[in-house]
Amino acid sequence: MAKLLEEHGFEVAGQAGDGDELVRKVMAHKPDVAIVDVRMPPTHTDEGLRAAQRIREELPSTGVLVLSQYVEEEYATELIADRAEGVGYLLKDRVADVDAFVDAIRRVGQGGSALDPEVVSLMLGRRRDEPLSELTPREREVLALMAEGLSNRAIAERLVVTERAVEKHVTSIFGKLRLPPTGETHRRVLAVLAYMRA
């Protein structure tokens, strides 16, 4: 992993063997992004997730990208429960698509988000309760891509539509999820959290 990152222009500030060491190194080096395995020694259960949550609480300027072997919806939900900025949750298989992986790291480092499409599909697919049931299939697609952390332009490119069409879908999603514009909240983040908590 370190070699792959260095080959793509990233500086690797440190590597850690367990969650406690990870937190110590992140606090010492204050990197732009910490890439964390959900399961770390000593028990290989959720030490990485706990370390990621501590980093988000204690050093909110550092992005956290969590890698997991399997779709663990509860972990993804816990990770972004308070805020979705500067966070990512990807399946380890995604590392094989190096360009997408590098893009996810950069997005998280810039304060964006990157959620694995399988996690997003799982969450959207089983949530049919109000107000999500009011969303059209295309709006669900747009919301899924929003949850992956894509901008309106990137969503338009992915769906092969105009950026204006995406803006209309996003506005409709906000309306159906009852998210009025205010200066105090970020509706895009609230829309993603709405279906994760439904």
C-alpha cells in the first residue's frame, strides 16, 4: 500500500501496526488523510474503526479513509454519523482500481467523501420508508452518487446527463427529504445521512 501511494505522488508519513499506534502517529504527523483497515491487531475486530473515530474527533482536519474486506453497513454508518466531510469507506477490492482509489484519497483529503458503491447500494436498496420512497429511480441514483462523494459535475459525467439535470434532481431530492435551505446546515450531507438513518 505504501509503495502504491508513493508511486502516485503521495508522501507516506508513517505506518502503524495497531489502532493505538495509528492514533499516536496521526496526532504526531497530522497527515491530510489516514488510511485505516477496519480490522487491526490485537483482536482484528473493529480496532481500526475505533481509531478512525478517535482521529475524526480529536483531529477533524485529517481525512479518514477506512478500508474493509466486506460491506459492514453499521461501521460505515458509525463512521459518518456526525459528519460526512473528510471521510471515506471503501471495500479493499477497490484498491485494485488504482485511479478510482487515488481519486477517493484525494477527495477525502480535500474534505469530501468517498463511500463504496456497494455500501451505498445496500443502504439505498433496503430503505423504502418515507420520505425516501418518494424518490424516483433516477433520484435514487443521484443520491447514491452523492453518497459516494461525487460533485454534480462528476454525477453528470457518470450518468451521461447535463449538470443542470443533476442540479434539478438534487433540488427535488432536497424537497422530498424536507431539507429546506438554511445557512446553518449542509443539505447535501443531510440528504446522505437521511437514508442512512431511515
